[in-house]
Amino acid sequence: AGENKKKKSSREISVPTRVLGKTKTPVSILALGGMVDLEVNQILLKMAIKFGVTYWDTAHRYQNGKSEIGIGKYFEKFPENRKKVFLCTKASGKTDPEGMTQRLNLSLERMKTDYIDLYLMHNPKKLELLTPAVKAWAEKAKKEGKIKFFGFSTHSNMASMLLHASKLGWIDAILTSYNYHLMLEDEMKAGIEACHKVGIGLTAMKSQGEVFKFFDSSKELSITEKFINKGYTIQQAKLKAVWGNEMIASCCSLMKNMTTMSANVA
């Protein structure tokens, strides 16, 4: 009886959703990180849909384009699932309107879709790159129906980028590095809170804090140990810690195989 119950609960797994800020769009709290050759890993996309992992994150340059091409291959086979997916991609290597237009059109072609839910400038290093010209470009792309929302990703000078974005008034969502280590930094706290206050949707990435091999302090350990004590792995505990901040709508995780995906949705 116990085994049957276990099998039933496994089939019924569905990742919860949270609203992505002012986009008012519910997204799965676990996002599928697309730095994988999805052209040959179609099973990941099939199982993501099954588990309710319907926020998919990719980029122009991931796997030399094979990530976006793989998503297109999937949507070509299962077009009815396009509307179930919140699709995010990035203009890798381009920050100017002309370059982003080229990147966007190629992404649409690769992924066999006529719109992107969230389009991001890929890790701009300078605040000055978020120009009025970029704002005008994003508004035009929205009017043309090519994108629904616009923002950027950041994994270097996150705190300053978050604070700057909160003052602009036209950024819809941000994908930022955020983990058990960064959440303790005062500047990051301020940046996250400032964006949340003005409705910018926030997605976390690099949640495992790979550069930090050990818990650096008792505070960091306490963030995750309550989950570890419940039987979760360290990796699962780090995800749970990020989800503990309700200002974070989703956590983007690289899931290269079904073992990792199954663990992350548990």
C-alpha cells in the first residue's frame, strides 16, 4: 500500500507558482536553466512540462544555439504546449537596439515561436547600457508582439544593477545571482527590496553558490540546516533557502538530467 501511495504522489508532483512582479504572470518557482543541448535532451522538456516546471530560461549563445534550437524542436512537435510555457531568452553579446533586434529575430526563428515572454539583455556590465534607446526598443518590440516583457540578467555587479533598475521605471523583470551567501549581504538585501517595492519581477540563479565550497558562517549554515535536518540534500536545502524569500518569484536551476530535475521538484 505504501509503495502505491508513493507512486501516486510521484505522478501528481506539480511545482507551485508565484507571480512575477508587475508582469502579473504566475510562473513556476523552479525554472529550467537552458545551458544544455536541448536538441538531444528533449526528455528534459517533456518531463519539465509533466512536473509543472513551465518557466524555461535560455540564451542566444547557450550550447552554440542548440538550447534554443532544441526548444524549437519541442514546440514544433508539441505546439499546444507553447502557451503553457513562460519562455525567457537573452540577447547574448548585444546591448544595442540593432544587435538585439538581430538576436531576437533569430531566437524567434530557432524556437519556432512568434513571441518571447521575457527578453533579457544578457549580463550588462555597466549601468549606462540601460539607455533611453534600449527602453524605446523594448517598447517597440512589445507593440510588435515579439516580446511581452523586458529586463536583464546580472551575475557580477548585482546589487548596483538592482538598485539602478529600481529607479528606471521601465524594467519588468531581472534574473540575478542570489543564494544562501548573497542573501546575507546588506547591499543585495537593499537591491532586492528596492526592486520588489516597485514591482520588478525577480528570478534567482546560481542558487547553489558554487564558488563557496563551504558554509562560511554560522548564519549561512542556519539558513539551510533546518531543511537538511528534514532530510533534504544540501543542494535541495539551498533551493529551499532561496524560496524562503517570497520576493523571489522563481529560482533558475541548471538541470542536465532527470536525476537532478526529480530532486529539485521534490
